Amino acid sequence: MIFFNVFVLAQVTFSLGKPISRSPTRSTERDVDGWQALSDGNKNFRAEINPELLKNLTKEGQRPEFMFLGCSDSRVSEGTIFNALPGMMFAERNIANQYNENDRNTKAVMSYAVEGLGVRHIIVMGHQGCGGVKAAIASPPPQPWDTADFAVQEWILPLRKLYAASDSRPEIVKYRNEYPGCVNVPKPDLHHPVLRAMVEENVKQTVSKIASSQLIEEVSKRKSRRYSNSTKTAVFIHGLVYDLENGTITNLDVSVGPPGMRIPPVPFPHREAPTQAFTFQSYGP
Ligand SMILES: *[C@@H]1O[C@H](CO)[C@@H](O)[C@H](O)[C@H]1NC(C)=O
Ligand SMILES: *[C@@H]1O[C@H](CO)[C@@H](O)[C@H](O)[C@H]1NC(C)=O
Ligand SMILES: *[C@@H]1O[C@H](CO)[C@@H](O)[C@H](O)[C@H]1NC(C)=O
Ligand SMILES: [Zn+2]
């Protein structure tokens, strides 16, 4: 039963990322190579890391300045793409970097990041070529769904709604009009404008959902009472997009912070063409 589920889940995962070989021989070879790479990687890490940093972090605990909310995609690991050291980022990754009020996992991660660890910046990062976003644009797989289909389809439902409702991006409207009724919609390829637009709109939606979440509202109220409204204790939420092909990170310019507070500069280049005007700069009442 367990093996069956793992196999089925793997099949669905294929459609979200690069397909991998299902031949037993290949898969065994791959596992061995993979493990060796991990083992070598850990050796390299230990050789290069400053041992004093690890000791300090162990003794003093973590005090990360950032929380990272990105996609589970193996190509967008925050430690790798930011060259980040241990202690820099408290992280949550899920398919297509989403935040939903009913997702207890992401909510708990964010709560502890903000209240327990005092992170100052929540970085929401989408990426080009996101399989979760592609899958949400395309028609759902034919029924009946197995457990794995159901889990993935349920998770990407908010993205389908975003795709169906988004009127601000001509790229999305155009694709919707090409496939009326969302019937037989193919997965857009990497460079298709609809994919790029949806990846960006999804980041904006996540930033907006976090900014209007109960947690941020409460934190904002409490912090402004407890510590005055200094930028040192404020929480800012930012939207970035990572490009898979060359590793470039761009700033979508959708940062938000508490009312009346200047948003600290985000040192990543802006997207070349300005995105649709964003309607809020501050969260809270
Ligand atoms: C470790 O902590 C000590 C004492 O706070 C500090 O002087 C030192 O710079 C820290 N080292 C690293 C690598 O963080
Ligand atoms: C990275 O690739 C994307 C498209 O694939 C392109 O738009 C962007 O300009 C590239 N950035 C750099 C720094 O090469
Ligand atoms: C704190 O809020 C007050 C009133 O909203 C504002 O005048 C002041 O500039 C704020 N302080 C900071 C550090 O943003
Ligand atoms: Zn993704």
C-alpha cells in the first residue's frame, strides 16, 4: 500500500517537475549517485562553514531576519540561490508558494517566524516555469482521481480561481479566451506569457493574503503598542520572482508594511516592464 502510494505520487510529481526515469535499474543507479552527492556535499559544507558560526547559533539560538516562503521545486532552494548561511532564513516551501488562512502548516511557520523569532521580512518568492502554476492553468486530469491527484488538485485550487478571475493581466485574459470554458487547456510552456503573468500574479496574491491575514493584523497592532512603530520591529512582506534559467531574482515591487512606515529598499533589480499597479502599500487597519 505504501509503495503503491509512493509510486502514484511520484507519477503526479512528474507533471510538476522534470520527468524522471521509472526503470528500476536507472532508479537504483540514480539513488546511489544521489546519495553520494549528498554525502560529498555535506563534507564540503563542513569544510567550508565557519565552525564558530555553528557554535554561536547553537548557543545563542537562531535569530533570522528573514522568513522565506517559496515553492517546493528542487531548483529553488533558498539556501542555494541566496548563498545563505545557517541562521539567515526561516523557511516554508509548498507547491507554488501559497498562503491560505486554512493552511495550518504555513500559518504556524509564519506565526513562529514573526512572534517567536522576530523576523523583519517575509519574502514570498515565485519562480518562472512553476509546475504548480502550469498545472493550475491547464485542465484538470480526467476523472477518476486517485489520492495523489486529489491532493495536488485540491492544493492548486486557489491558483485555478486566480487564473479564472484575473482580469488585470492581458496575457491571462488572452489565454482564457483561447480556451473558453477551460476545456482542453494545455500546460503553457516555460516562456509562454500566460505562465509568467500567472507566476507574478500568484506572488502578488500570496503577499496580499499574508498582509491581510489575521496574524499580521494582530502582530501589527500589538507591536505598535509594545514597541512603538519603529522599523526595527515592524514586519514587511515582499514579492520576488526567481528565473530558473539564469538564477536571476527580480523584485515585483509589491512590498507592504505597517501604515505610515517607509518600506526599506529591496536590493534586487525591478522587473523590466512595470507590473500592473499594486493597490496597497500598507497592511492593517
Ligand atoms: C560568535 O559570537 C561571538 C560573540 O558574540 C562573536 O564575537 C563572533 O563574531 C561570532 N562569530 C561568528 C562567526 O558569528
Ligand atoms: C534571465 O532570463 C530571462 C528569460 O529567460 C531574461 O528575461 C532575463 O533578462 C535574464 N537575465 C539575465 C541577467 O540574463
Ligand atoms: C509612527 O507612526 C506615526 C503616526 O502614524 C508617524 O508619524 C511616525 O512617523 C511613525 N514612526 C516611524 C518610525 O515610522
Ligand atoms: Zn514551483
